[in-house]
Amino acid sequence: MGYVDKNLLPGETVTYRTHLHPIIFVTPAFLGVVGALLVAFGFSNTALVVLIVLGVLFVVAAVIVGLPRYVRLKSSEFAITDKRVLVKTGVVRRHTLELLLSKVETIGVEQGVFGRMLNYGTVTIVGTGGTKEPFKGIARPLEFRRQVQSHTTG
């Protein structure tokens, strides 16, 4: 049971959920592939033992870079209920946003070229009173915005 489910109000139901996009794993995946290729090439030519060591270092770097991103993926929740927008990120440094739908002033989406092609982006939620909360790497950000807007307009 996640943060969203534990913090629902009586009678409140979740109508939409999203998560972080797998694009956050591009760097660790690249490092891992390069490392695996270096190790494979090093084993195919025993005179190039240094490539095996370099490949292992790349794989270790991939794990070091990828592990925090995996934790971030698993610890982030984005949901819309029939009453609120709920967002939770982080484990040690937790950041939460619980905003009543009636208090959402604007919701913006920023997407670059790759974001548009792969359907991810930054969602910025602005509440009444000027609260401005950006959340990066969200999967299906336009659908998230559409869901918030459909609940706020009735």
C-alpha cells in the first residue's frame, strides 16, 4: 500500500495514476551496454585485458548511477482523485503535494523533442496563492494535465 492509498480521505477514490518515465534509465543503460561490449571484446582478444577491466568499471558505474534512479522510480507516486491531486517523491527526503482540485490554478506541461516523441515531460502545478510545483520525468504528462482539467471543470 503506497502513500496515495494510505492518505485517501473517507469516500475519496483514485481516478488516475501515472509514474516516472523509464527515460530516467537512459544513462545507466548506456553505461551498462558500453561496459558489456568492452568486456565481450576484451574476452574475444586476450591481449586486451585492459578492456575487461574498463568494461567492468562501466558496468559498476551503471549500477551506481541506476540504483538511485530505481529507488526514485519506485518511491514516486502521482495520482488524481475525485477531490485532490496527490504527488509524493523521495524516500529519505520526501516531498509531497496534496492540492484540492478546486485550488488548482494552472497546470503546465513542458516537453522537448524527445519528450514529445517518447511521451514524457515536466508537469508544473500552480495552486491558488502562487504555489508552483514542478515534477520532472513524468510519463504521459498531457494525459495527467487532461485528467486534472477534466476534474476541475466539472
